[in-house]
Amino acid sequence: MRVRTRIRVSAVAAVFALVLTACGGGDTDTDTRDPADPGGEPTGEPGGTYSVELTEPTYLAPASNCYESECGAVLSVINDPLVDVGSEGELEFNGLAESIEADAEQTVWTVTLKPDLQFHNGEPVNADAFLRGWNYSQDPKNAQATAGFMARIVGAGEGATMKGIKKIDDLTFEVTLDGAFSQFGQQMSYGPAFAPLAEECLDDLKECNEKPIGTGPYQMDGKWKHDEKITVSKWADYAGEAPANADTIEFTMFTSPTAAFRDYQNGGVDVLGIAPEVYPEASQQLGDEIIEQPTNTLTYLGFPTTEAPYDNVQFRQAMSLAIDREAITESILNGLADPSTDIVTPPLPGARDDACEYCQYDPERAQELLAESESTWRA
């Protein structure tokens, strides 16, 4: 299923806009209100401390071990991305990269970094930092969650360093792919997978996970308090293009969407995601306080395709045809998602509505395919 909208609610009318600006850029003159008087007039001044709902992340560092929304929410404010992608799929250089260029065959990519950028600990954000991070990520012995993003680079997964990445100078490095891939620039916009790695972090990964060393507008304010909160504060020396607005953001841990919503109702957390199970109640109570935005999130059911019976394509097709996506999206997700028809989701360029032959609900055909597959996986 494709999640149709990302839904947030804020007790302070512009807090979510503030948090989004911290994540993705914008000027610092955010239309904020006094946290002590959320119903009052906008102050027009940045600042304040806000609490944001979050589920306990699995990891925070190295960033290459982050492949979930929970750690992504924190890393998106303490790390700047290498590059961003605009609404039409174009590269936007409001992150760490000054330029990204490919050769005519789109196999050799040259990345030039912006000068004078630093990690929170004062280390330079340079070509060495990216080689350090990317090589650590792809090394099989490190088992990083996003290592697959490096798979197209020559030598990925073959040892401690890749043949396909080399330093040209302090601010430039070159990446050679094992074949033409026109979307590698867009792929590098996934921040956690393509983040640089501070040398101090590599020297003590356990400590870095508790207090990551980033490059973004916010820095860790103390260590990660597991199952309680993660606090980040505005980094005074930030020199990037997405300066912080809030003084402090507290990511407060909740074990369920309902618990977070009840806390919001009782005057606790300021910003939270509205899960489908509480959306009907929230929409009745809060009305225009809910902010809905399109999202390209895809929810999927994955199979261990090297193991029986999942290694049989007919079995997998049968499972797909047996799923009533319409019923799930309407009855369980309260209409907040659409049945997927493509691995590429709207509003991403290239999305199709006819790419998936086996995504419709057809239990009779599912039974036929299941019967055809049984001779293989029941043997």
C-alpha cells in the first residue's frame, strides 16, 4: 500500500512548519507562536522548545545503519543531506554537495563538496569523510542496513574499501559504477545511506550511537535517553543552508500512536503523527489543526526469496493476489492510503498505475497459482 498523506497535529499552530523547516530548509522567519500561549498571535520570531512524538529508534549511528523512519526523523535534523531532490525529480544543491556531475555514459560521477563545512565536533566535511563513511557502509563485515545503496559502485561488498570510489582533492571525489545508472544522483539524496562519517565516530561507534556527530542545523544535546527521549539543540556554528528555527527539539518516545495522542490531548507532546487508528477521533476533535501532506511512503510485505516456499515465483504471485488492498486501505487504514500499483509511488516522477500485474485482489487466481506452485515447495 502507498501511504496517501503524512499527518501531523500541533498544539502550537506553526510548530510543524518549524520542524519541517529545520529538516528541509527555509528562512528563519518562521511564523511561530509563543509556546506559553499557543492560541495567541504569531510572534514572527524563531526559538522555543518543542516536543515531538517518536517511537524508539533501532540505531542512530553510524547513519548508514538507519533504514527506518524513527532514526530518520532524528538524523534529518542533525545531518544535512549530500543533495536534495525537487518535486520534478531534479537535483537541488541545498545540502553538502556543491555539484554532482556524470560522464556521458553515466557510469562515472564526480561529487564536489561545498567548502568550509564541519561536523559538530569541528572535523572537516571533506572527501575523506565520505570515503570513510561509504566504505564502512559497504563492508560486509559491518552489516549496515543501507549497504545495498552502494551495490552499484565498483567493488562494493568485496572488502574494506571499494575500487570505485577515489579522492580527487579535499572537496572532490569520483564514483565509478558497474554500469550506466542515470538516477544515481537522485539516489544519493537518501541521507543516511550516503552520509559522511566523522573520524571520531569511527573510532568509537558505540559512543557515537549514543551521541551522533552530525553536520546539520541541530546537534545532540546530551546522550540518547533510551525509551525516554532524544534532545537536539540549535548548533551555533552551522554554516549550511537550512538553519534551525527552534532552540530545542525533544523527541519523546511513545510505544503506541494512541498513547501519543492521549498525551497530546493532556497538554504533553506538541507535535505528533496521527496514526489511522486514531485519525477518526482526531479529525473530529481537531479539525484544521491537523496538517496533511502527500507522501511517497510505500508499505510492502517482503519475503525471504532464497527460502522455500518463498523462492517460488508462483507462490509469491499467489500471496499478492490473495491480499485485498482496497479493504485494508479503507477499513483498517481509514482511507489514508492507496493500493499500490507500482514500486515507484506518486508523487515521484515515473510512477505508473499499471506496473503490477499481481496487485489486484483475485482469490480464485491466487488458489490456482498456489496449487501450481505446491509441487515445488512441498517436495
